[in-house]
Amino acid sequence: MVPESRTRTMSDARRRVALQIAFALLSAGLLSAQEQQSFPEGQGKDTFLRICSVCHGPQIVLGRGNTVDGWTQVVLNMVQRGAQGSEEEFGEIVQYLAKNFPPKAEGSVTTVNVNKASAEEIKTALDIALKDAQSIVAYRQQNGPFKTVEQVEKVPGVDAAKIESKKDRITF
Ligand code: HEC
């Protein structure tokens, strides 16, 4: 008879092996094509993917923005946590990150075409309530395409001040 604890140990062991394999694949930089594609091409990309994928997915940097100084702090922090690489490699990583993940304000602004986008897209790009974005979509369906920001601001129910503050992001 196999004691219950033994079966449990075996499945734990199997899970551990699976984890180790996943870990080894990640460390070897064999990320799925989709994962690699979310990173812009450029000098330092391979070094970044190789060194920064050992402990967590490289996706951890997505959606963050930093200056060279900011990324240097992050990388130094990772070195303290045990990231392995040469000074040159870390320098390359900082340059790659600073170039491709700059501070939000200086990064390219996301724009949205208010005549084509879904309510969900408008909500995200303009940082407004979904309800307001839905009003914009409903309005254009009834009245035809918008031509000016003022027209968008006059849609009943939307927060005109908010639209005004994000007008750089609106395209027609
Ligand atoms: C030795 C393991 C290890 C390596 C290699 C590593 N990290 Fe980390 N990283 C961590 C740990 C641990 C955390 C903390 C996770 C948490 O807070 O849940 C972390 C968190 C982060 C965070 C989010 C937290 C923060 O400080 O803002 C970023 C961004 C990050 N790492 C970037 C990098 C980059 C870039 C590299 C490549 C230079 C890298 N990591 C390599 C261990 C590592």
C-alpha cells in the first residue's frame, strides 16, 4: 500500500521538475515569440531578456517608465537581489530600458480616434469613465463623426474639463 503522504510527495516532485524546466527555459531566454514581441527591438534587448528574465518575467518592466537614473536605480536594486552580469551588460540594459521605456510624460502619447475607437479604448486613452466613453460612441452613432474637440466636449454627460485636458490624445 502506498501511503498517502508518499503520493503527495511524488506529485510535488513532479511539479517541482516542471517548475525547474520552466525556469530553465526562461533563463535560457527561450521566451515565447509573443513575449519577445512585446519588447521593442534595439541594442541591449537580448542582454535584457537574458539577464532580467531569471527571477521574474521580463514583462515586469512593461508599463513602467523611467529616466536613465531611474532605470539605473532599478538595475542596481536587482544586482543587490542577485542579478548576474557584467558592468557592461548592466549598462547596456539601462540604455535599452531608458530608450524604450522612458518616463510616461516624455513617452509617446497614446492617441485615440474618437470616430473609430470602441468605448473601452476611448476610456483608456482619455482616462475617463466608461459611461462617458459610451456616451461619446452613442453620440457619434447618432450624429455622425466628430470633427473637433469642442464637439466631443459637448456630448451630454461627458466631463468637458477632462476631455480638454487630454485633447492632445484625440484624433479624428
Ligand atoms: C536575482 C533575481 C532577479 C533578477 C536577475 C532580476 N530581478 Fe527584478 N526583481 C527581483 C525581485 C525579488 C523583485 C521583487 C519582486 C516583488 O516585489 O514581488 C524584483 C522586482 C523587479 C521590478 C519591480 C519592482 C521595482 O523595484 O520597481 C522591476 C521593474 C524589476 N525587477 C526589473 C528587473 C530588471 C530590469 C532586471 C535585469 C537587470 C531584473 N529585474 C533582474 C529579482 C530579480
